[in-house]
Amino acid sequence: MSHLKGLPERKVLFVSNHQTYFADVITLVHIFCSNKWKFNDKISNPIYLLNPKVNTYFVAAEETMKNGLLPKIFAYAGSVSIKRTWRANGQEVNRKVDFNDIGNIGEALDNGWVITFPQGTTKAFAPGRRGTAHIIKKFKPLVVPVTINGFRRAFDKKGLKLKKRGVTLDIRFKAPLELSYEEEPDELLQIIMRSIEQSDEYKYPFYNNDDTLEK
């Protein structure tokens, strides 16, 4: 959490790997609220929820946020819904980017911190999507990489049901990236995927049962 100290209140984009639909986001929001109260490296004292960090948003697939009551509550609480350009209702598609979605992400950045998952899926080492790079080039936010580990083993895919106890849940924030916003989108995307340890160089060495390289 030391990398959260001193971050500006607005225009910060957190890029992260993704292991469950909701447990990852819930934990990140708890960490941001804990950080606001200046608690270090822990979320064991939820008194911080009495005065939470409210200008926190997360990017989520529109169809996911319409599926059930809890996703709808999450959508109301702070999701920025987007239409996937490559998948819809379980089928592969190929459709153009909705620029209203991009504009909504820009508004969220102007108002606070935004969490996005460049792979757009909970599948480990899935390719990153160029949309994240376009967002960075267009809005020029401060970009903070995040690696998430353990959630896949501890929870079901939705992240709402505990399936194994005693699993260490690990979230690591890295220093903000020093980026050139003039880079081509593919180059930016490669930097992002390396920073969240989802590039090929992390896929083939010995790694643990989740996504990231065993430290």
C-alpha cells in the first residue's frame, strides 16, 4: 500500500489481472478505503467503511452487471459498464467500440480512481485488449499496475462463494508506470501486460496455481 500514498485524488487508472468477477473488486475497494484512513497494509478494521473512498470506479462488462441483483447493486455503486467488442452472451463477436463507453471512463477518471482489467476476463494469461491502451493515450492518467493472487483458489468464479479456506489472498500495488503517451497502442499494451505479470515471459516459468510468478 506504500505505492498508494501520495497519489492524486483524480485521474488514476489501476490496471490489474482478474481472477473472480467480484471478490477482486470488493477487496480493492476495501484497500482504497483503508488507505484513506491511513491504515497500512491491512483491511482488518472495517471502521473505514463509515467514511469510505467514494470516488472509486471499476470498468465492467455491461452484460455481467445486468445478470442478477448483486451485480446491479455493484453497477449502481460505481461500475462503468462497457460493451465488449469481442464477446457477447457467451458468443464471439466483432463489433466496433462504443465511444460513449470511452467517454464514460474519461468522466470517471476526471472524478477519481478507476480500476480496469485489461484482459477483460478471469482467464489467466489471456491477451490484453487494446482498449485499455487507447484509454491511456486519450486521457493520459497516472497508471498503477496491480497483481492479484490467490482469489482463484479461494473463491468460485463469481467471487461470492468461498470454496477453500486458508488460502493467502495477495494484492500487490506497484509504482506508477513511467509512460510515453505517444507510444503506439500495441507498445503500451505490452508494457501494461508485463507490469501486471500476464505476458508470455511470466506464463512459461514456474508459477503458482494462480496467475503471477511465484516470488
